[in-house]
Amino acid sequence: MFIGRQNHWSVTKVYLFMLVVPLIGLLHPSVLPAQDAEPLTKLEGFDRYMEKVLQDWHAPGVAVGVVVKDKLIFAKGYGYRDYEKQLPMTANTLFQIASNTKLFTAVAVGMLVEEGKLEWDKPVRQYVPSVQFSNDALNNTVTIRDMLAHRTGITRHDMIWYKSDFTRKELFERLKYLEPRQPLRQTFLYNNLMYAAAGSIVEHLSQKPWEDFVRERILRPLDMHSTVFSVAEMKQQPDHSVPYREKRDSPQLIQTPHYEDIAGVGPAGSIISTLQDMSQWLIAVMHDGTYQEHQVIPSRVLKATLEPAIATPNIDLETRGYKELLNPIYGMGRWGASYRGHYFTYHGGDIGGCFSQVSSMPYEQIGVIVLVLCGHCGPLPTIITYNVYERFLGLEQTPWNERFLQIRRQAKAAGQAARAKAGGDRVPDTQPSHALADYVGEYEHPAYGMLKIGLQDQALQFDFHKIQLPLSHYHYDRFDTPNDELWGKWSVHFSTTPQGDVDTVLMSLDQAEAAFTRKADASLTDPTVLAQYTGTYETPTGVQFRVFLKDDQTLSLAFPGQTIIPMIPYKQHQFHRKAFSDVYYEFVLEKGNVTAVKVITPSGQYQSMRK
């Protein structure tokens, strides 16, 4: 579902979501002509290995490419790029590489650093004043390296962009609503939105769209002519991939919709490419930015992306005793680690049933590209990548496939058992506090956007970022969706104001609970409507105060010598007071004219007349 993978597919985490059963797979090779026969001897028996892997994982299609020195010596498709139509995977099949886009964005930023338009380690706001974080400490401190190294202390918040229509500019403006969870530069917290923001910074400093900058400065010089940025462009080409996955509780393969709502967060994961094109990128990355004797990428930029920016724990060593990959660090757009004593750089990608891994061992001059087309096969890029390196290094093969298969089966059984116990905490025989129609409305969160609650056939309807599902009553004021095969289960809890109005929806999103507030009456954002409430009013004790429109066209209340009080739009003619939920204001109209304002509190109602 989400772009990118933290670290290298930590086996402890990923199998909470990968619940699958192996069936017999299919092998259909499509091979490039061998350019150098001697290195290919290292891959003797690899086809048999891949046939077994596809069978074990019931994988529709996989593509593998190997670069040695400055040549793509091996590129082969296994299985199908379209399982239903039995169309073979090839070296030229277009494929969503997801978070392997990130290194392209880091390199684009680096090119601007080389031009003196910003610096890696100075506050980014010095160069882009419009960037705004949640507090001044971050505004005055966060650098572009912090953003590209996932060390801002702000967690990922993927449901802000996922399935939403937010533009890149709108996502950039939402950074200010993201509160940090950890101190700056202390913890690795993967964040796609920071890469979307980095793309906006490229646009601001280059005065051209991120896509155009990457195309002109990277793709064209590397002859990556097949590479595109949208599913619509991809579908115009006949040789493109179609993702599939197994159903949750059966081995049946079903087609997965391409993830298309990617433009806003494009710099984090929108590139769609082929084995052939990606090999040209990897050759340049492995050779200090040089491709066919031309310096396409400044050498210093690529070196900067590998400089250790933040360290992460040896999770698999600590949890399972696996010690092949050790001491992973993140630079910018890629990882560095030791794999069985060899320096290893890599990054993964994951979106809509498409997985990728692009890696190299630069000192051995070996690079590997793995593209996997099956939504239930997240670990396969790592399994296959490690196997290729071990073959080329002459190492005994680690049983990665068997390790991951065991965890897969355990996770499947655990998931089935967990779903069987769903609803165990339900309190029986409760009723909603309101009629169903009272829950209907639009509820808004400043970062996540709009949640719509509708009513159809006497049942509430859930509509969030194009995810539309029915809601059924669980208990009290909690309603749940079905546990959908594609979208999962969503649970919403409604709460009320002290006045008894259904006002807020609480929903668990990403790493925390988010509160969506009922959108105010639309008329209360119209300056011409608000103007009718402005004027001078007098309290029963003779104190005069003003109701006025601020420059941002919101209504406020001012008593002499006191702090201005914002009036929060609520319902027609009614406004809340921000600091006190049990206090609100109601304007009194007579014959269409405002004559007074009442302040309504638990202790009574006080009316002030308009002068």
C-alpha cells in the first residue's frame, strides 16, 4: 500500500501484512543477449532457483537484471507481466519502481546544491522561505539532508496522500500540521511527504516541474527513453505490468488496481521504468555519475547520498539472529550496510502490488535490479537480490527463501486466528446516541483532509480519499466497516459537543489517532455573510465590545484592553469559543437584521444588544 520500505524488509515487521499460501508458479524467460559470457557462469542454476521461488510464492511475474562493471550482462523476465492474459515478463516491461524514485530526487536536489542554490546542511528555509514546519525550532533548523535522510523526527503520515487528490503544493502546505514524534536527527522515521516536499523545493529553485527537471537532467542523458511518471503514460505502451495478489484466505490470484493517485507525492515514488533503463541508471550510480564516458551526475552528489546521515538498529539480528546484513545506515535516497563483509548499497520500493530493489556492491562492481509483480510477495526482491550476490561472490547460499516462507506461514495462521477473534470486545445491546441522520456530514482534519459520512439504505457510509465502504454499528457511538479484502477494516468513533451535537470523528491513522471535526456551515466562510455580524455590542452591565472581520476574513470579538477572541464557525448564526467547548455565541436576527448576540454557557444565557 505504501511507497517504500523501512530498511531492507525487516522480516519481523513485514509479515504482519504478508499472509499468503504457496502454489505452483510459472516460468517464462525473456533474455537479453549475453554481453560477457564469463560472469554469466556465476548464475549457473539460477533459472532453477527462480522457478522454485516463483512456485513457492505463487508469484505471477519477476524480472531480474545484473550489472557487472559498466554492462548489463543479464536481464530476464520470469513468469508473466499480465497473469490473466499470459503475457510474458520481459527486460522492457514497464514497472512501477515506487520508492526507488527517491534516489532520483536526492540526486536532483544534489545538482542544485552543486549549482549553489542551496546547501545540504543549512536550514532549508534560508533558500525556500515558504517551507513551514509545525514550530519555529524546526523552521529554523531542518535541512534538506534532514528531509532526505528521514531524520526530521516526523513520522510518515502516509494516509494524508494515499488515495487523495492533494496536489504537490497542497501536500507541501500540510507539513505545518505534522507534529514531530522524536527530536530532530535522533531517530529514523521514514517519511514520503518529505520527499514530496523535496520535489517542491526542486521546483521552487529550478522554476520547472520536478518531472521535467528529472527528465531533462537525468533520464535523457542516460538514454532512459522508456521511463515515465504516470500509470496513464505507462498504459500507452503495450509492454507494461499488471499487478496481481493472492486473496487473503485463499490461493486465488486476483488483479490489483494500479496505484494511480501518485502525482502529488511523485518525487517519493512515481517513476515507472524497465530493467533496461534502470540498468543505465545503475551503471551511472556505480561509476561516480559517468555513463558512456559522459559525466551525467556530479560525482560529489552521489558521494553525498551515501554519507551516513542516520544509523538504524540491527533488527533482524536482534529479533531472529540473522547476521548476514549488519549496521545499516541511511544516507539520502539509499541505504548502506555490510552484507557478509561486503559493502552493500540498496533501496526498496513498494506500491500497489509492485515491489522493487535496486542495489550494488560498488567495490566488487556488481549491481542487481529485481522487480516483483505480486502484492503478496514483498520479501522476494530481498530474497532474490541476496541470492544473486552470494552466487557472484562465491559464497554459500543463505536459505533466505526458506526463512521467509516459514515466517509467511506463521503470519498467515496468526492473521486468520486474529480475524476470527475480531469483535471480542463488543458491548452487546447498545444503541447509537443519535439518529443515524445526525451523524451524516463532512468532517475535516487540517492535514488528512475530508472524511465524508453518508446515509444509504438505512446504513451509514464511509468515504475517505476515494475509499468507500458501508458502516455498521459496533457499540455505543462506534461504527466499523467490513474487513475489506483490498482496503482492510476502518473503525470510526463519533463524539459530541457539550450541546449534544455530533461534532467529531476519531479514527486511527498511521501512527496515531486523528480527530476529524464536522465542517462548519458553508455560509460562515463567506465574508459577505460574516459582515452582517460585525459591529459594536453592549453587555447588560454597559461594557461595549466589537465583533469584527480580521484580515484573514475570520470573525473575532474584542473587549477593551483584553486579548482578541477568535470566533470559530459552527452552525448558522452560531460560533464556538476555541478555549471552551461548552461556551458558544449565537447572533439574534429580527426581520433579517442582527440585533443582538447571546453568549450561552452552562450557567445561563447572556444577551448583548447591538448598538
